[in-house]
Amino acid sequence: MNAGESKSPRLTIVIPTLNRASLVGRAIDSALAQTYPDLEIIVSNNGSTDGTRGVLERYEGAPRTRIIHREETVPPSTHGNLLIQEARGELYLGLSDDDWLEPEFASQVIDMYDRHPGIAFVWTGCLMHYADAAMPAATGPEVESGIDFLAGFLAGSRNICWCACVTRREDLKRVGPQPLDAICGDMFYWTKIAPLGEVGCVARPISNYVVYRDGGDNEAGGTDVLRWAQDTARWVRDILAACERGRASLYSPEQVRRHAGRFLARSVANQFVWNRLRGTNRLDLVKSIPPTLPYLTGGGFGIWLRLLAALVLPRSLLRNRVVAMARANSRR
């Protein structure tokens, strides 16, 4: 961005980073490669102690780009709240430092906003990466009610990732700040913005979300299972409340509640898997079962098989099973 430039950009792409020197460059390069010109890129180094500062120095002076270095690491929710205040764009995209965009991402999203100016937010298809397997996320119609979108998400027919979700910055400010104990800040925001109107979807996979990578260190994957269950249950309740107020047309109220129970149980069971892959020992995971039982009861038999796999399989076999399932789903 030039020093004398005062006009607010249409879109801000924010990339928070912490000790990801080997990954953050890919995220920045994908933002710089956008074919849409009217945007700004903010990269915020949250007190990294590895070689991240040296990597970011290579981008100092890059067009439309601002680099921020924080001397002390703040909690992710605090960091996210600060970056919303830093952004100048009408629209806002939060891009994790291990995710990346396709070059046409911004232009496709802006086109959707231009053609449907009343929509609450826009999300896109993405590739969900499990090590070397890439599984396309489930998408929805070009435009649907926010309530149907939320109900479809609980039913598993919509997969939304924050790196594929563009909101209005003012909506984030109205909803926020996100609670400091929030694990999934993205869920905090879009579950509250979606009920405000219709939701637009660009079905093409023009974003890339890393669900699991060997040696991965994402915060969500290492979160204590009970804490994850409590946080997930909080925004599942928010979705249910919105669906009760607005009434989804895709499913009956009873179906929405049933889908919610299955979704919560599946999410908690998956967290056992991610914790085990991160190196949590089996005994600690076994101790997590009693307090999380209330969150697992609505999931059916398959949930218990997933939980058993996390507890019994060696990490290498568990990893291979996760990747094989993703690869199989990518061929459907």
C-alpha cells in the first residue's frame, strides 16, 4: 500500500501467524497472487520465536501489504479481535497461516457480493487437506437462506472453512469481540451472521484448508477434548436457537435437533482422534471419556468406533486410516 493511499480497499485479507516460518510464505504468496486488485493484505506476527520474522522481511514493501510484528504473544481470540480493528476493507477474510487461496478467489467472491448485494456473507468451496489427500468440501446452492445454510451445516451437507468465508467487516464488529475462551472464533462469527439474511456460495474449490498435516501444530487439534466439547456445544446451541426462530425449509425441527446431536458427537469423537495424532497418551484420553459422555450420546454406533480407533490403534495406523478415508471421499 502506498503511503499516500487513503481510499479503503474493497477486501482485507488478514493472515495471523505464530511460529509457522515454513508455511506462512505460501499463504502470503496466495494472497499476493489474487487477480482482484482492490484489496489489502495484513500479516500479523504474533510474537513468533522461530524464523518467522526473517520470512516476513522478504515481504516488506510488497504491494498492498502491511506487516505487523508483535513482541509478545497474545491469545488467538485477542489477536483476532485486534486484527478486525486493523482492517480497512469493506469485506474481511481471515486466512490461517497454513491455508492458502487460488488466484481467482477474491474476484469470484466480490462478483457474488456485486450480484447479490443483500447477502449476509459469502463462502466458497475448498479443498480440505488431510496430509497428501485433498477432499472437496460439500457446498450449497448459490443463494439460500441463512437458516437453511445453518441447518445444512448441522446435517453435514455444508462444509464451511474460515479461509473460504468472506464477511462484512462491520458485521464482525457488531457481533464481536469474540470471547477470550473461544476456540473456534470463526464459528463464533458466522453462526451469528448467517441468520441476518441470505448466504451466497461460490461452489468452486478456490480455497485450501489444512485439516491435518504430519507434525501439525494447529491450536484446535491440540485442544483438550472436554474444552472442545463445551465450546462446540455452545455454538451448536446458537445454531439451534437461530433455526427455531427462523424455521429451516430443508428439515423439520425434529430433524435439525437430531442432526445437531450427531454433529456434536462426531465433532467430539474427532477431537479424540486429533489429540491422539498430536501425541496425547491413551490414559489421558480415557480419562476424558466420562466428562464428555453427554456430548457423545447422540452420535450412534459409528461414533464409538471412531473413539475406539483413537484409543486402540497405533498413531501411524490411525493416521493412515484418517488419510485413507479422506482419499476415498475425494473420489466420490
